[in-house]
Amino acid sequence: MQQQSIIVPQISTYPDPEGRARKVLRWLSQQRIVEPQLSTCVAGGNGMGYALAEGARQVLELPSGVTAEQALPFGRSINGLTVMTKRCIFTPDQGFLGEAGCPECRREIGEALFDSLEDWMPARTDNFTCPECGHEDDINGFLFLQPCGFSNLGFIFNNWDGAYFKADFLAQFAERLGQSVRLVQVRY
């Protein structure tokens, strides 16, 4: 089974996503989490990404009985990091329920919210307004039953099992981005 673990800042329009991506990549390569040079280690697009490096083991919190080789794609051809710097919708693939709620009134608004993505995707708006109570916020401010992210910046770890990412690794990511982050797990 293929999977992606995607770290997404919780802001629709991240300022200067390319510049921030370079800074995060520099940090990841200095820590030897990913290799510093592009290589053919991802699927899709031009197949170029930043390959898994030995230091990736340090970002995992593994329970007894699980090895780094089970959680990370050592020895697999698809093993790298893809960085997205264009507006994307990051949702789980298998079993995605499309459920969302309003943080203000706590009502289910998933259908209306996901219909609004037709305006969000071309950047006509970053916000969504709850049809039940009128609360308006960046789309990332709404509650999702399954973790999702909506941003022009995303870090896609191909075949890395993010379920084992250390909380500290995610906190360091958030610190470097200056935004809270969400981990989106995709399995296909």
C-alpha cells in the first residue's frame, strides 16, 4: 500500500511559500532527514523530490515491535519529500467522509463547506462562512472529522508513516512555519 504523510500549515495563503519551503528544506537536509539534492524518488509530476536520509529515524516515536524500516521507506524507490507551493486541497484518500463542523455553533456543515472549494481553489477567497450561524474564518479554522489541510504550501512525505512522527518534530515544523500545522494521512 502506498501512503503519504502531509504536513500543512493552517493558513490558506501562506506568504512567500517558495522562500519558506527553501528554509524548511535547508533545515530538513541539515538534520539529514532528507537529502539536499533533488532525485527521482517520488511518483507523479516530474518524479523529482528530496530522498529519505538516515536522519529520518530521529523524527519517529516507535512503539515496541515497530522498526524504522517498517515506518520509513528505506529501500523503496518512492521514498522522498515533495514540496507543494501552489494552492492544494489535502484530504485523506481512502474512506474520506467529507464531514466538517463550525467551531462557533458546532453544527455539521460539511456539504456546504466542501461545495465552497470551487471558490477557494482559484483563490477567490480564503474564508468560509457557516450557513447555520454566519461565523466566518479561514477554511482551516473549521472543524474536520478527519484531518485535512487547505493551503498553498504542503510537505508531502511519500511512504513515510506519519502516525509515528514525534510531536516535537511537528512542533518544530510549526515553529519554522510560524503557523500551526496539521498532519494529513493519505493511503491509496
